[in-house]
Amino acid sequence: MVDYEEYRRFDAVGLAGLVARGEVTAADLLEVAIERAEQVNPKLNAIVYPMYEIARKRAAGPLSGPLAGVPFLLKDLGQDYAGLPTGSGSWSLRGHVAAAHSVTVQRWLDAGLVVFGKTATPEFGTKAVTESKATGPTRNPWNPRHTPGGSSGGAAAAVAAGIVPVAGASDGGGSIRIPAACCGLFGLKPGRGLLSSGPRRAESFHGAATDGVISRTVRDTAAMLDVLTAAQDLGGPYLAARPDVSFAELAAREPGRLRVGYTTRSPLGTPVDKEAVAAVSHAATVLTQLGHDVEEAEPDIDGRRMAGDFLTGWGANAATIIAEIQREHGARLEDFELDTRMLAASAWAVKAPEYVAAHLRWNGYTRALAAFHERYDLLLTPTLARPPVRVGELDTPPAVRALGQTLERLKLIGAFSKTKAWNDQIITNLAPVPYTQLANITGRPAMSVPLHRTAQGLPLGVQFVAGLGGEGTLLALATQLEAAHPWAQDEPPFCR
């Protein structure tokens, strides 16, 4: 039998090794994870759908795979488990039951993981904070008054609090990297098409969104990438190139001498907190000490226009989801949060040619980043422009909500996106997280690494963006940084 203190010392690869050697059973590990969840989840609201009895039955049976016996959590968005609800943080899906496992979930099960719950997300993953009206706000283990980020905030809170060493996550605009940065964890967004979005979707958000994980250690993320790319999805839209060796092997290699261009300037032209600047400055110093070449540089991209083109697609995605759920599940418009309805309204005001033009401009941003990567191996930025915000800080102001409700009653909600109040609110919400969308639009891999802590003790990660197929470079550098400045055993005071 293993106790929590011993459980917390191991990452997923380490726990799998204990099970494989017969030093502990899957059932033992599961009970420790459940006990930890019962202890801290009431304070954090990380797990919104427990699956304890399902997990106990699975842990009692024979398990095989590279991560057999390791307790694991799914994100309650897109990661369908057959026969169970996928709530997506929304009242509109409270009666929805998944018909089949998603490809991602099936591969986690094939790897022998023991799934015992689903983690919180904002409604449809549309926000950089995890504050759903259906499930309530999720809190940061480092300081419960602050957000763990979004949209994989439940996953990050669960990992930081020691419930699991690694958890399922996804990223359509920063939703792996932002929570990792808020919670002192490692988060890598794979490149476009590397992971399957099937079977319900060919791809999500033009391939800008992808599944993945948030972890305490780099090797856990590498092991998970090997699990998730173990086979080609023959029904998928891409034949994505995979490395000749495993991601675990790539993570263990020396990264070589890298050329790194860095910037702290917000692409939106909005203020950047001194702590975010300090985080990048510290990372640049560490990189230089490790022998890398670091200088100030950034891609030649109009960040304001890129943000607008990203949000054109983001709003259209929200509108499509609402229409699909109304059609397939009979949901009422009031079953969706007002903020989601207002986001969808921004799409209703966009004509089809305008949408296509916005998406076509993604190519320009991709080529500009590719030109940057001709000179530099990696782009370094803050992951966040400021420390994690307080829970509720980014709530839509009452006056803006009232305006949206009035226009909705008058059936003029489509005009809402043209108002100054809406545009001001968009900038307010994007200003803390202006750096992450570039990697989604361009389909490039990117990671957040936890190298900095603020004066108040809050984590604040830095982001690295690689070129096409750069996952191995990112993992190798992350392993080097992890060795130079270990973070895996850092535990939030709140959870001790």
C-alpha cells in the first residue's frame, strides 16, 4: 500500500513502473487519488464529474499498456467517455450522454490509464478562466482567490493539488498553456494534425484546437504524446508526420545550441505586467547560462488584426455549437450562458465572405512565423501578460450584460458585436492572454514552462513556440530547463 506522500513523489511514468514491478496495485493508487480528491476538491472544484465506481471496477481487473494502473482525469470537453455525460461546462448538455469513446480517450484507455473523473471547463472552453455557471468557478491551488486559468483549469488545478500527476487537457487558443502557466506546471500544445479529433470531428476549429495533457514532469507529457500518436487515425483529415523515434527519446536528448528570439511586447499593444517581463528576463538568463543564443526579436505580424481574425472564427465556432446543440438536443437559448450567446452573436454579424477572408489571412500569420523560424529555432514570450487574475475579475460588467440582454430581447443581438462596449470587453478579456493564439492559428507546437514565481508566490510561466514538427525540440529544451530549475516537487502551500 502507498500513502499520499509517496504517491506525490512519483510522476505517471514512475507510478506505472511501480505497478509493472508489482510494488503497488492499480487499486491502491486509485484509492490514494480518490482520497486526495475528496480532501481538496471541495475547496478547488477541479473535478466536476466523479467516476469512482467505474474506475474501481477497471482497477480491479487486468490492465496492460505503458501507463497501466495510473489514475487519470479527462477534461469534460470533447474527451467523450461512452455512456457518460460530456457536459462541456454547460447547462445545455446536462442530459447528453456520449455514444462512443473519443479516439483520444480510447488511446488513454489502451495505455492502461484508470479514468476516475472529469475536470472543469468554462462553457465550451471559450474563456481563459474556468468559471462555468453550470459547475461553478474552479480555483488555483497556489491561491484559491485566483484562477487556475482556462479552459483546462480543472485539469491544472487537479495536477497542481496532487490528485493526479498528469491530466487530459485541450488547447484551442492557449487552453493547455494558460492553466499550466497559472499553476506552475508543464503544458505542451502539439502541432496541427498530430493528434486525432475523431470520431465526431475531423478537426476542431480548422485544426487550431487539439487535445493534450498538463503534467508535472516533461517526461509524462512525452509519454502521453507517444500514447496519443501510437497509430494513425485513418478517418482523420491529415497524415501527420511523426518522428522516427519516440517523443520520450526526443525529450531525453540534448537540445543542442538553440537560437531563441524573445519579446515581452503584447501583440495587442496592451500593458504587460512587470512580473511577466521578469519571467521572460529570467528565462533568457537561464537559456544563456545553458549555452543558447538569445536576443530580442519577434515575428512581423499585426497582432491586433490577428486577434480579430482569431475571434471571428472563435465566435463562429460558438454559434455553430449552440445551433448544433439546439438541433440535436432541443436546448433552449437560455440554456446557454449570456456571454456565450454574445460571443455567438458576433458571428451572426459576419457575412460568409468576411469569414473566409479572415480565415485566409491565417496563412499570412503562418508564413510570417515561418520566416521568423528561418532565423530562430524558438520564439520566447510570456505565457500570460500578468499574474493569474482573481476569480470573477473578468466577469462581464453588469452594464454590458444588460445591453446584451436588451438587444437580445429586441432581436438585435447580431448588432451587439458592433458596439464599443463589446469591443472593449473583448480587449479586456484578451489582454491577460495575448500571446498564445499565434501557435493555434499557425498550427505550430508551443509549450509553457514554469520558471517564475511572482512576489506573491503565484506561478507565471513562459511560452516557447517552435516551427513545424518542433515538438522534439521543445521537449528536449524543457527537459534541460527542468534539470536546471526543477519544479515537479513544488507543492502549493494551500494543499500541504
